Amino acid sequence: MTENIRCQIRFQKGKQIYAEFPMNSKGFSKDGFYIRVTEEAEESCRFGKLSLYIKNESCRENANLDMEKPVRIWLPQERPEKITAMYLFNEWWTRPAFTDSFQKIPDRTQTVFLKYRDRYACMVLPAGRDFKTYLTGGTEEEVCLEMSAGLGGQNAVEEPLYLIAEAPGLYEAIHKAFAWLADYKGIRMREERRIPEMFRYLGWCSWDAFYKEVSEEGIRQKADEIAEKRIPFRWMLIDDGWMTAEKELLAGFEPDRKKFSDGFKKMTEDIKKETEVRWFGVWHALGGYWGGIVPGSELEEQERPYLYRTVNGKVLPSPFTGEKFYRDWYKELNREGISFVKVDGQSAVPYYFENSLPVCDAARGMNQALESGASRMDGAVINCMGMAMENILARPASAISRNSDDFCPDNEGGFAEHLLQNAYNSLYHNELYCCDWDMFWTMHKDARKHSLLRAISGGPVYVSDKPGATDQAILKPLMYLDGEILMMDRSAKPAEDCAFSDPLTEGVLKLHNTASYGDKKAGGIAAYNLTDKKQLLSFIPADIPDLDQADTYWVYDYFGKKAVSLGRYEKYESTMEAGGYGWFVILPCGKNGVCLGLLDKYAGFSAVESICERENSVTVVLRESGKTGWISDKKLQKILINNMDASEKLEQRDKVYVIELPEISSKTVCTLIWE
């Protein structure tokens, strides 16, 4: 793999063209310049590294590496049948590009999924100590890698260049790659990260309700609606617009007294008394505010040991000592009743520290400082605008990371793009983080589509409705009566047969996830037709790889209220109209059928805490009471609810049995007896 490699080097000092060098396994060496790419193989992973050295003369002008894309490398690769390239379409977020050619890989691609005739591969461009690497358009037989540190003048480079993991299946290849990188970087995988308690409950955010015009009056208006409608929001996030600032620069730790005259403390205490809200959070940018901290301010003087001044005068939390800056800020916020933070602009690091510090070194220091400082918040951080690889691979332990660009309620066609980003980003982002699929409005033309998307997302669920504009019917399928969300096991992922085709132009995008079902794993497939034509929908239960294996499954069409029995590899087929969507619950069959759990919830089967089956009966314990359903080929004789006969309340719809029970937030024991 290290034969026939080409490289181009961009030097400083007027040499503004790339000098090209061919390489073999021993590299290239001439006139004090040396470059070599080596590759190590370990457990189906191939790890490439770059070594580069430029001899410098004492007391003379030297032409070292330029700042702007100083290294390009063309690496020969076997041509795949299909490619999905995850590229940064702006500084903060990635989205997929679908192609079959290395030449069409977009600039700033961080991860690629490759489909070969007999296997799959995942190629990741890892952030190094100082340099980051991207893929860009290559040649017919080569991928092209570009490296940059955001800082010129280096004469020696020892950096990781690429990681390629191969496996029989795509998910396995992706998992291998990121497990290898997590170990290499000393960070945690998703299952090792603790999701803070508040994010398991329904939340509300001020952003799309008020944007930067947020104020105490507006927050209290929303709280009044919550109390009046008895909506179990358990946390509120005060987004951008709350802080003391001057022209997008942070001027102080306290809230803007023009908007929050008494600070946050009394407001948060009052709302906690009047509603079920228990946690409050605030937004800020990684640099304090968007542009950093006001130079020459009292805040800079107060926090000077923990700040860094860049060559162009920006004042920022220091990548080396910034932990104390965040600790001091969060200490003040704790006193004001604030329990967590959302931290935006994380992938601004290359622009914050350009020409001052190497990008990866700065990102690593900033993220570690943030997480250390957030120990005052018990680690409760929503990482946001941070999908550049130098951020993704730099967070030691925080669990929540935003997975897409913003929900934009007024964007035409915004739902399809929002879904596209979240679905495909989750293929790799979920390996390390609990993915946040962003907020939405419950009074919106796409509200039900968004609601289903959040139900299967496996991450936090929160909305940003204006005061008076919350539709409880949209929220009900997502949560229990106490506001706890029915969070599924992981991020929803595209089915493998969707991973290499553009769902905006062809086919139906199928997303799958799982959740506990008694002592088993059940799951479901959410299907969305994002095209402008009717499309064929087909799937098999085996499309969900972590579903409990069984010979037979019941598939329940949530919106069509119909059930069908399928073998593991037996195909479900139908058609879906343009813009249509569906939710299909898939449950492994028991002796006497299956319990659908709470029918008014998308993932209502996860309310089933235990199942005890006998020859002609089954006893099920539900997390709470409500409209409940079963599927069975057999004729039901009797149903007992908490040992009381309730058979007269049972309704039969073909093979689906339904009983309307009072909605009570307490465990319910249901016993079904067959003839």
C-alpha cells in the first residue's frame, strides 16, 4: 500500500507552487528533504502515517511548510463499487455525497464508506497532534489527501494520515474504525459515556421561539403555558441572547441585566415551583461568545491567567489553562440555578487560532478544558457545531453531541435535508456519542414527521415552540406521563441497502433502531419517501442487525394499524407516496403472539418491562398504564388487569387486540388467557 505514492509539498518563502515527489516503500529523500508514508496492519485495520523532514540551515532563510494545505498525497486504492463520502459542507457539520468515483469525492471529506463486491470498508482521516487531514477529489485509481495545521513554518511532521477498517458488513467496518481510534486517542465509545439525567426527559429551548430576543418575560410566558397545559417539560434551555456582551464578544459572566434584571435565580426557582421543570441550562460559544472575550475588559483582567491572546488580537479561553475559566463561569451559573450548558461553535477552532496554534493541538486543549470545567455541571454538556474531526476525537467523556445543522422552520424542503444529515451522520457519529437530532416545532407542517424522527433518534428530545404554541398531541407519542422520553438504544441508522444511494432522488430511506422489550430486543423501521414520486418500500426483519433473532416476527404498521407475520428474511413490500412516511414496529414472536405495549407511543413496546409466558397465557408488566395492544393468531378468552377481569373492554381488529386503560403513571400487570 505504500508503493507508487505521489505527494506535493507547498513551501513558504515564495515557493507558492507545489513541488511533486514520487515515493516508494522507502519514501523520498533529496537535498535535506525527506518524506515517507508507512502503513501498519492490525485486526482488519490499516493505519497510515506520514513522516516528513526539511533540513534547516542555521542563521539562514529556510523554506518550511506553508500554512495553506502544505501537503497533498495521492494514495493508490482499489476502486469500490460505491462510495458515500461524509464531508464538511461548512465549518460545523457533515452531510453525505454519493458517488462511485474517487474523482468526485468532495473537498473536506472526513470519513468515507466504501462498498466492494465482497466486503465493506470505512476510511477515517484522523486528527493528529498538530495536523488534520481531509480527502478531496482524487484520480481514477487514487484517493487524494490534504493536510493542514492552520499554522505555517513546520519543518518536521510525524502524524497519522488515515485509518482503513474492513469487514463483511458496513456497520462492523465503521465500528472497527472508531473503536480503534477511540483507543488510539484515549477517549470513550458511546456505550462508555454517561448520558446526564435531564436529557432522558422532555425539554424546551428558547432559540426558535425568541432567537436573540430572549428575556425573562419570554421565559416566564412559556412557563405559564407549561403550567396551564400541564406539559411535563423537565428542562429549559436559555439559548443565545442572554449574556452580557459587546458585538458578539463576552463582557461578563452574568446575564444581561436589561433582559434579566434580577439574574436567573429567582426566575428559575419560581418556575420550578409552578411547573415540572427541574433543570435549567444556558447556551454559550466555545470561545465564550462567538468572537471570544472583550479585549481590555474587566473579565479579561479577572481571568487573564486562563486566557490566550491570538496573533490577531482575539481573547479566548486558553487551550492550556482554560479549565479554570470555564470553572469560574460555571460556578457563577450554578449560583444562578443553571445545571447544564450547550456549547456552540466548537469547530471554530481553526479560525480562532489560525497562525497562532496548530489546529488539532488547540482543539484538543479547548475540548479538554471545557470538559474539566464542566465537572461543576456534573458533565452535563450538549456539544454543538462541532463535527470537525479534531473535535469529534478530542472529547474525553461528555456524552451528547449535535448531529446536524439547525432545524430551520422556514426553510423550504428543510425537513428532507435535516433528515438526510441526521441519518447518515449517525452512521459514524453514534460510535462515540449520543447524537442530538436538534429541536423542532410542534406546530409546523412537518411536525409529525419530526416527532417520529425524534422518537427513533435515540437522543434527547426537545422543542422550541413559542409561548402558547405547543401541540401536546405531537409530544404524547414521545414520552411517559412524567416527561421521561422512550429513548431507544442508539442513534437510528440507515438500513445497509440505503447507505450508498441518495434518498432525495431515489428509493425510500429506511432508518432502524432497537429498544428493550422485556428481556429481549425489539425494534422498528421508520420509512421516509423524500422524492417527488411514488416509491417501492421493502424491508426484512434482518435489516436490523441488533434485533433479537427469532424464526418469526410480528410487524405492526403503526399508522395503518395492521399486523403481518414475517420470517427473519421474509420481505415486507408496499408502496409509499411522494413525501410519505411510516413506522413499522418489529417484535420477535412469543408462544402466544406479542404485546405492542402502549399504542399511543411510537416506541410503546419499550414500556414492556417483563414478559412471563405459559402454554395458554402470558403476563406482562407495563411501565405505566394507557391504551394497550397485543397481536395474536389465537382467540383471546380473558384479560386481567391488575388481577381484575377487564375482558368486556377488549376490542379486536383482525389479529390486533386493543384495550383502553386509564392513563396512570404506575406499573400495570396484564394477564392474557387464550382458549
